[in-house]
Amino acid sequence: MPIKKMTIRDTNTNYSITLQLNPATIKRKQEITYAHGSPNGALGSDCRFARQEPQKLDFDIVFDGTGVLENTQPVKEQIRQLEEVVYNYYGSEHEPNIVEVSWGEEYFVGRLTKMGREIVLYSPEGEAIRAKLNLSFLQYLSAQEQSRLANKSSPDLTHIVTVQAGDTLPVLCQRIYKNSQYYPKIARINRLVNFRQLKPGTQLIFPPIK
């Protein structure tokens, strides 16, 4: 069942925060870097694949403490809870938390890179009762995931696909190879334990198949 409210969870401690109000818009950026080079006298340059950059996720959220919403906490406390999940860091690693952002079909794993805060409404006593925050995250992939996605043994890599809601392995194989029967091989390449239930946001590799 799709998640009705956006949840941000620390993957290490499982501590999470569920937002009062879902974002109105979500921006997700995917970027590919190419290496350009050409010999002297050439009329143009070649465009060779270099790498896929980490994805970026950006959205605005609103914390309301006016009492209009049910189970309202003070805005100051809501911000503290958010910082506990995405901003503060503890332990020997001394790095910000790796978090999961999930809502409906959206699923993203990464670290916070930027958090902007704007207080848009105060009480007569000067207490913040409504705040708007902008959050930016950078995708996180473990060394094992990077190795699997890069598949260094296959220099002719053609496709890395981000699973969307409703996708199945046979459908993706049909889309890419025009043959749905390749799905057992693709399941083995991606080390899928349960290929019948693909999780949205998962990245799968589809190498050339002769």
C-alpha cells in the first residue's frame, strides 16, 4: 500500500519523522557526465560516456503549529525532530545520517546537502507557528551497489534503469531487449532475491545480451 504521508528515516537507527503535510512538488535530478576530446584539426569532438552522477532530490515542506492540523506540535519541536534524522551526526563516523525518503511511488536513499529555513508566521509572543523548509539530498550508494551498477566486467553497458511503481522484470526486459524471456538472467545479474516484487527506486543493470 502506498505511503500516504512522506516519511524520512535514518537507516542506521530507524528513527524517523512523518511529515504533517506532503510536499506540493518534488524535484529529482539525474545527470550524466561525458568526456570530450578530439585530435588537432578535427571539425568536432567525440562524446564519450564518463560516469553517472549521483541523483539529487529537492523539495519544500511546511511545519504548522497554529492548531489547524490535528496532533500539532510546536514548530520548534518539529524542526528539532527533523534535524535529529537528517542533520545531526553521532558516533565514530562523524558523518550525517544516510536516510530513506519515501512517499507513494517516491523512494530515495541519500544524505542531506542543504536545509533552508524560513519562518513565515509568528504568534504575538514571537513564537514561530509556521515554517517553510527547503531540503536537498544527494543519492547514496554503498561500494557494493556502485560496483554492481558499474559492472566493470561489461564495458559495453547500455542500460541502468530506476524501477518505477508497477514495473516488473519481464516488462523491463521486453522494453529493453524486445524479449521478456531474459528476466531470469537479469535477476541473476542483479542478485535479486525476489524479482517478482521490485521496489520503486531500485536501480537495475541491463547489460548487452548476445
